[in-house]
Amino acid sequence: MDFAIFLVQLLNGLQYGLLLFLIASGLTLVFGVMGILNLAHGSMYMVGAYLVWYFFQLTDQFLLSALISAALALGLGVLIEKTLIHRLYKRNHLDQVLLTIGMIFVFNALQSILWGDDPLGVPVPELLSGSIHLTELVEYPVYRLFVAALCLLLAGALYLVINRTRIGMLIRAGESNREMVECLGVNINQLYTLVFGAGVMLAALAGVVAAPMISIVPGMGEHVLITCFVVVVIGGMGSIKGAFVAALLVGVVDTFASVLVPGVSSMIVYILMAVILLIKPEGLFSSQK
Amino acid sequence: MSESPLSQSPSQLSQANLAEADDTSEAHAISEAHAASEAHARSESTVVLETEGLCKYWGGVKALDNMSLRFHERSLHGIVGPNGAGKSTLLNMLCGTYKPTAGRIIHNGDCINDIRPYDFARRGIGRGFQKTNIYPQVTCLENCCIAAQRRVGGSFNIFLPKNSSQLLEEMADQALAQVGLESRRDEIASHISYGEQRQLEIAMVLATAPSVLLLDEPMAGMGHEESQLIIELLKTLKKDYCIVLVEHDMDAVFELSDQLTVMVNGQHLITGSVEEVRDNSKVKEAYLGQGDEVI
Amino acid sequence: MFFLKKAENWFVWIFFPLALLLPLFLEQNEFYVNKLTSVVIFAMFVMSLDYLVGRCGMITLGHSMFYGLGGYLFIMIAPEYEAVNFWVYTFYICVIAALIALVVGVIVLRTSGIYMIMITLAIAQMCFYFFSDSVEFGGNDGLFIFTKPDTSLFGLSFFNLDDPMHFYYFCLLSLFNCLVFWKVVTGSRFGRIMEAVKDNPARTTALGYNVFLFRLISYCMASALAAYAGYLFALQYGYVNPSMMSWQTSGTALVMSILGGMGSLYGAILGTVVYEGLHYTFEHLTQHWLLLMGSMIIAMVMLFKSGLAGVIDNLVERRK
Amino acid sequence: MKKHTSLLTLASALIVSLAGWSAPTAAADKPIKVGVMLPFSGVYAALGDAGRNGMKLALEQHADKLHGRNIEFIEMDTEARPDRAPEIATSLMSQKKADFIIGPVHSGVAMGMLKVLRNKKPVVIIPNAGANAATGPWCAPNVFRTSFSAWQPSYPMGKAALDKGYKKVVTMSWNYGFGKESLAAFEESFKAGGGKVLKKIMVPFPKTEFQSYITDIASLKPDAVFVFFAGGGAVKFVKDYNAMGLSGKIPLLGSGFLTEGTLTAQGDAAEGVITGLHYADGLDNPANHAFRADYEKAFGKPADLYAVQGYDTGLLIAMAVDQLKGNISDQGKLIQTMESLTIPSPRGDFTFSRAHNPIQTIYLRTVENGENRVIGVAAEALEDPARGCKMK
């Protein structure tokens, strides 16, 4: 592997990792603040991709479709929290697992009924459709760089929100001590609704920005779910910073392993997770004590 | 359990004599009736548990620094200090939850630094927790059965029915009787009052037949009357066991302790009789300096 | 005697006689017998998971690994074209599975909660990909078992594995034995401490018990019985496939177990039967059965606090 | 109140599940029972749907040739889960007493299904799954296939690549049975003609992160790339290949599934991809034109390969029933009749080999303006070698 190719691969890995982070951040946020294990998180990613495809068919405007989809996802998240999740805070994790598995079924069925089972695609927006020459053969599409930049931007924004705002303070407080937040006189219900909605929106947003790069197919949510859980666990449940580091780690390791050690590439992320959990049983940056 | 005085090292002897001297005066203050017998018991007492230069660092923070203490048989050793003084850290190390960074823990003459956490209980070091720590969904009797079963054995037998042993039940009943919870025998543990739950916790430790009882704030969060119950209970128990008591309730500690250690910021400040400690200027300084607690 | 709780007693006395008689009405129909057999086999697997999660507090999403291994181990250790003894190989498979669980458990049981879920998942996925990528074990398409084992014991053959009815009754007996076994275990001195470990590991350590060892033993037992169920599944159709080890299999089993009422053991049977029954019905009702299934699961979790067993418990207690 | 609702839900759950178990098995002798086991949910749902539609279209069109016998369809969702295959197959055979069993799409499911159905009463017609074994070591008198073996579309591509002057190629596919068999068939003819395979990349199924592999291909600089992917993976691969700037520089060849039913989603990225397959949408023959018009009219969307295969399955049933004048009770005769048929398929006429796999023409196609255009014939009347099949 010469150096130029090495750099391209590194870029591949980082870009994949950043997208993973975008999906995983919502998952870890919801778990960290609310203690909810949302197995239907992957379905939200799927919903985002299908929504943007649908609105793109109607409007032919990618940006507009993306905004509508994100807003709808936020609404969906709030709705789910208000109607279902809300009643389960006092129950144990396993009931939440059962509920969210039920939700996976429902979303998969709705997807099949509403949008059919053919693989779908969304074209890359005109403005971002160019590509940059990296080596004599390899080009890098501008859209992917844009997605990487967007993910970085969102990561930065999340960092600022969590560390610099009042809501962020409550979220941090919630991560370390859930009862305490209630003592602060905060309306915990509103905070939870907001956080769950935001989590769903982040996942859907990932689906939206990924849509032009991927094929939109049934079952896409489940594939991504497991990888996301790996990322979240490596990073330490509930830690946004951990999810960021872990996502990049998984992205880069997976990319290089698939080329260098193809024999174990199917297992590499699991091996990575197992090793990290053996060294640090609570993940890299656990906030739960 | 009782060793002959001949086997004691000179230092232990002097310690014992010291304790005796302290005790007579203190015993006066508590109860004249028991004074004679207690003084007698103390004079023969031996060191059961001992720490030598015990340290615990969390990263760069010294939670506990160079702590050397001796805990005697059939006596109650109180440990006080402001919040964050390292009392719970000390207790957690004495029962094996934390491993010491440096120093030694000696039980009946053996260094037990490196034994497994569960082996502490097997050696007779039983502990109660700061927060109530029982099995809330089963009966009080069952709580004590779980504790006593280790003595009966068969815990790895997957075919031996759990209620097959008369002996086990007797042991559990006896432990309940010791703390005066016979009447609550068949109640679900989470249904009895908070004070009773603390008593139950002590009963569970007793059911393991310990020689040392490590108690972490058994009176925390209790009303006056409930506290009084525990105080009476501890007074009885200290006739038979070596008790290490971490407690915030100063009145109770002064009333109960044979020996008293004051800790500040992980450091050992003073160990002595209640009077010695009460009159010590360093102690007053430390507490007044902290400002949040006054003796 | 074993079934102390009233609801449990009722369930056992209704379910098993019913299950015994049912095939007599379905004799002409091989499919129903086969379907019932696979439900009974899966219930055994779910029960072992139910013990692990509900009675030991160890939540695993990698239990399907042992289910799949039950089938694959047979293929690995038995000669391809020679009938081996069923009982001997049952013993082998359970022992080997327990040994594997011993090694895996030493790694896995260092963690707990969500981290344990994930690390068990990771190990199961590795195992899944090992078989799925392998050439010699048929890869993604799976493998056939050409020769079914011979079931004679001391020269006497009680039943024939190729006869679906025989096989069904044998599996039903196995299920009953499993239930009794788990009841005995949970009612034993070991079970008492295991329960204590689940409720309060710190306290149990402080009482002088080696918590890790209790967990490890339970993990090995549950894994061995999961492998046994997988072994029976492989024998039913003579076919193994890596999808037996997929995380979806673990997930389904977990759903059945929660649905039935976590930790109630007999709830595992209840959960499996109801889940499979609903699945079967909805599937024949509409192509979009997933929608009905999902809604049903959501409805049940919202309404029943401790699964179906909890509902039955309440009913029976109220009548008292 | 709350107790009541929960009770009701419980009761209904129990009743519904019990009702399921005790569904009556009334067996009317009259209609011909066609059991369908295709995936109607999950990743392969689109394929299952198209196959079923095609088959129904054929049987409706030829309803007059069934000698008064009706067709009763029994549809089962395999969910593409191999572990469920034996159960569903038994259900169709013993419970529903199906005369024909149609399925599946997924090769793993095919293996589990054949385990149960080989040499049994129902006649099995495989409308898609291409595992070589089904008409190889696992062939059986009662098992027919109207689609292809994995070997068929890939084998001629080796020669086609050599003809175009490609000497060094990289091959790539998902690491599962069908992918491996496709690559092996390609290599068989490619190596025999003196070609060299630089690297064989097996991607774990169902991973769709292809960028690192494509970068790897770029670093190897082969003359061409031969791949097998299908469905969503094919869309993603072709898009990634184009996005990384390789299309137009390193020609992309593939087993035909790379561009079947995926072209809309692939968009411009698929332009110029060369594939081999036994069918192409734009195939110029009367049967195809008629079929495509009818299909679009009936289902409101254009037909694809999977619909054609389903259609031929329907044709096969209809023609066999017609020849036997509606009496299909003698399995031996039925099989004999089916073996002798020439199917007037939209892909061109085909007959069955001794292993019951179609002997068919493989077309060479390229993507132009979002359509698979036939640019030649890769192999005329190609017969699968049926290695390991002991049937005469």
C-alpha cells in the first residue's frame, strides 16, 4: 500500500466513522440521559432515508426534502416518547427492549406498505456532485467530504450544546445522576421528550445525509443498529465524546482490516469491542458509575 | 477465640493496659453495673484486626494515608471524622472491597491484603453497609438463611432443596433473635420499617458468625428512638464481638466506644479513649476548621 | 411438589396434558406435529435463557451461539455416514458446550449489564461469522446431517428419531425435564445464593460467597441446555445453518421470555407458544404480519407488567 | 378498568394464537394447489413479489389450458431465513398437500427446503435460487429450476473478458455460497483462456461499506473488475465504484444481477457496466414484448428478470397440466412431461437439462441510458455441467 492509497483509505475510514458517529450519538444521548435502550434507533435511520427519498420524489429539492424529513423525524420522536416510552421509565430495561423490538417490526412493516421493497436511490445534489482527484485513478466525491464536514460540524455543535448551555448542563447532570436533575426543579418530562426527539432526529438526519451515498433498502436499519451499539459500547454508554472517538476508531479499523486482513474482517469490530471491554469493562469514556 | 496473655507481644500488652485504663473511667460514665465485668473482659482482650501503614490513593488523591490501627476483641472501636475523611474507604479496605495501595491488613496474625473479597467474610470479618443493603424481596428469615448457609455448606449443590436443613433455620432464627426481630421473621424484608431493616442487616452479618463487625453508619437516617434501639443492641453485641463503628452521631459514638479514632482528610489524627479525644485541641481545631460539624 | 406457586401448578397441569393429547388429533398431519416439535424445542432454549436472565440477572444477547453450537458440534464430532448413539452424543454435546461456556464465561462475566449484553453479542457474532464464512461447514447455506443417531440404550431402542410423533413426545418429555430441572436448581441451596447474587451481588460477596463462581456455574448450565435444544433442532430436520446463531435468534428468544414473564420459567413455554402462535396466525392472515406482530408486542408490554405469567399469577391469586 | 383492558388483550392474544393452531385443514381435491415459499418481507421482498406476480400472470393467461382445474395459491413468507425453510416446506407438503411448491429466492433457504422435499410427492420448481448444488449433487427427479445456476451467467463472462483483451482482473463478491460459485465459474473460463486473477475480494455478507475495497482495487490497477452483487448491495457497489472515479477507467463486468431491478436506484453510475445474463429487458422477440406489455398492464410497473422467471414457472405448470389433460396425479408422468417441454419464455425458448436446469442462452449486455442493452450472445444454449448430479 503506497502512501497516497494509505491516505485515501484513512479518509475512507474517517468518513465512515463520522457517519457512524452521527447515528450513534443519538443512541448514546438517549441512553445517557434517559437510561432507555432504544433498539429501534436503526429504524429511525431507515425512516430518515425513506422520508428524504419520498420528499425528493415530490419536490425534486434535496435541501428542502432534508429539512422536512428532519422536522418530521423530530415530531415522530416526540410522539413516540409521549405515547409509549413515557410509560416505561419506571420499568426495567428488558421491557424497553421488548417495546423497541415491537417498534422495529412496526416500522419495517410500514416501510414495506408505504414505500415498497425495491432498492431506492437519491441522486447527489447538483451543487455537491463533483469530485476531487486524489491519485491518478482515485477520485473523492465532494458529497462525501461534505458529509464528513457536516458530521464534524454537528459533533462540534453537540459539544457546545452539552458543555455551554443550560440544557446541556441538565443533560450532563442527568448522565451522572438522574434523581438529582429532578431535585433541580426541572421539568424532567420535558427534558426527556426533548432529548428523545433529538435522538431520533439525529438518527434520521444520518439517514438523510447518507441517502445519496447508499442504497435505500428494507432492513437497512438493523444492519446499522448493531454497528452503532458496538460504537456506543466501546465509547462508554452515554458518553458523546466516547461515541465520537469510538466511531472514528471503528471506521478506521474496519476500513484497514477489510483490506489488510480480509480473513477476519467480518469479525474485526467485534474483536475490537471485546478487547476494549476486557481492558476497560465500562468502555473508553464511561459516564455511568 | 481468646488467647492467653502470654502470647501477646509487649506492645499489644501495653495497648491492652492502656485500654483498660481508659475503660474504667469511661465505663463509669455509661453504666456502673457493667463496669466490673467489662473491665475484666478488656484486660484479657487481644488484637483481632490490625492495620499497618495502610494507604489508598485514587490517582493522585490520598483517600487514606498511613493508617495504623488496632481493633480489639470484645470491644467497640469508633471511627469519626468529617465528610471525606476516609472512614468509608478504610472500612471498604478492611472488608476487602478495595485493595490497599500500600500497607498491610492483619487478621489474627495473618496478612490478608491479597485474599479475595469474599474470603474476608469467611475469615469472620462481616460488614454492614452505609446504605441499607438487604435482599428486599424475600423474608427476614430468608435473608438470614442466605447469610448463614455458608456455614452449613452445600451452596454449590444444585439438587439439595434449600429448606432441607433444620440447623440452618435455627442459625437464622438465632441471628434474628440476637437483634430482636423474631416477630418479623416471616415478613418480606422491604415491608418492615427502615430501622428494622438496619437491624436485619446486622442480623445477617451476625448469621455469618463473624469475629469482627464492620458497621458503616448503622444509625444514619434514623429517628431518636430507633437509634436508641441500635445503641442498646450494639452495647450487647460488643460484649461478644470486635466492632468497628463508623458513625456520624457523636452522642452515640461517645456512648458506645471503648476506643475512638478521629480521622481528617485521610490522615490519622488521634486514637484514644472518649475523654482523651473529647479534650484534644487538635480535634476541636479540625472540626471547627471544617465548620460543618460541631461536637 | 416442585411447582409450588399456584399459577405454575395450574399451567403445568393444563399445558402438558394438552400437549400430550394434541398430536392424537393431528396424527394425519405431519406438519402440525413438526411445528409443535419445533415450538417445544425452542421453548427449551428460551427457558435456559429465562433462567439466565430472569433468575441470575445475566442478560445475554449471545445465547443463540450455544443453540447453534448444539447443532454444529454434532456435525463436528460425529462421523458423517455412521449412526452414533444418541445418548452418548447428547452427553458429549452438553459437556463440550459447558466447557466452551466456561471459557467464554470467564471473559464475559467480568462485565455486567449493557456491557455484558454487548460482549456476549460480540462473541456470538464472531462465532456466527466463523461458521458463515467457513468452507468445511457449509458456510452461509448450512449443512445437512446425513445420518441420524441411533437411540438405543443398553441395547433397547425406545423410539425412532425419524418418526415425527416419537420425536415430538421425546422433545415434550425433554421440555418437562428441563422445567423440573430448573425448578430443582432454583429451589436448591445453590439457587438460593444465585437469587441472592442476582438481587444484590455486593451484599452477597460481603457475606462470603464467590459471586463469580455462582454466575459461571449458572452460565455453563444454561449454555449446556441451550446446546441440547439446538442439537434437537438440528436433528429434527437434519439441517443446520448459521442463522441459528444470529443475534436475531437471541433477540426472538429474549422477546419470548420477556413476553412470558421473565424468570418465571414456565413463562418461557407460555411466551414461546403465544409468540409462535401469533406469528403463525398473522402470517396466514396477511403479508404484512410484521405490523400486527409488532403492534401486539407493543400492546402487551404496555399492559402487562410482568409478562403473561404475571397476568396468570394475578388471576389465580385473586381467585384464592 | 385497566385490569379489564389488560385481560381483554390477554384473552384476545390467547384466542388468536389458539385459533392459529387449530386452523382447519379441509382438503378439497379439486384445485391444483401451488405452494409458494418466497420472501415477502426483508431484504429479498422485492424479488419474491416479482416472482409471484410473474407466475400468477402466466397462470391467468393460460387458465383455459388447465382443463377446468382451478389453481389455489398458498403463500408463505420465508423471510429469507434458512432455519425456517424446513418447517415451511413441511407445512406446504404435509399440511397443505401442495401439488407444486414454488420457491425460494435465497440459496440457503433452498438447501433447507430441498432437505425436506427431495424425492417427495410435490414437484418443486425453483424460480430463482441459483445454488449450483440444487441441480448438482442435490438434484432430484421432482426438483426443477426455471432460473439459472450460479455457474451459468458467470462462466461465459470469463471468455467475454478475454475477448475484450482483459488479462488481469480483480474479482469481488459477498462471501456467501452464490457469490463464491459465481466467482469460481468466472475464474474457470478466464484462467483456462490464460487470464490472471490479481486478487479475489470476499466481502462479509451483508456489509455494504465498499469504499475501502474499491480503493484497494485502484491500487492494484487491473485491466477490469468482475463482481457479483445483487439488490441493495449492487446499487451501493455501482454507486461507490462510480463515486470513487473508477468507472470509465477500469471496466466493470459482472454477473447480470448487478444491474437487474437496480438501474433506477443506480442512476447514471451504472452506465457502461457490462454483464452477462439469460435475459435482458430490451430483448427483441415477440414473446418478450407481449410479456412486458401484459405485466406492466397487470401490475403497474415494468417487469424484471425475477418476474420473467416467475412467469416461466407459471408457464411450466400450465403446459404440463395441459399436456396431461388436467390429470397430474401420477408424479412419474408429470415429471416426464415437464422434462420434455420447451418453454416459450420471454428470454427465448429453453429446455431442461438432465438435472432439470434450463439450457439457455446467456446474453452479453451493457447499460445504456438506464437500460440493459443486449450487445451480443455470450454463450448459446449453455448447459450447466451439473457436477455431482447422479440423475440420468
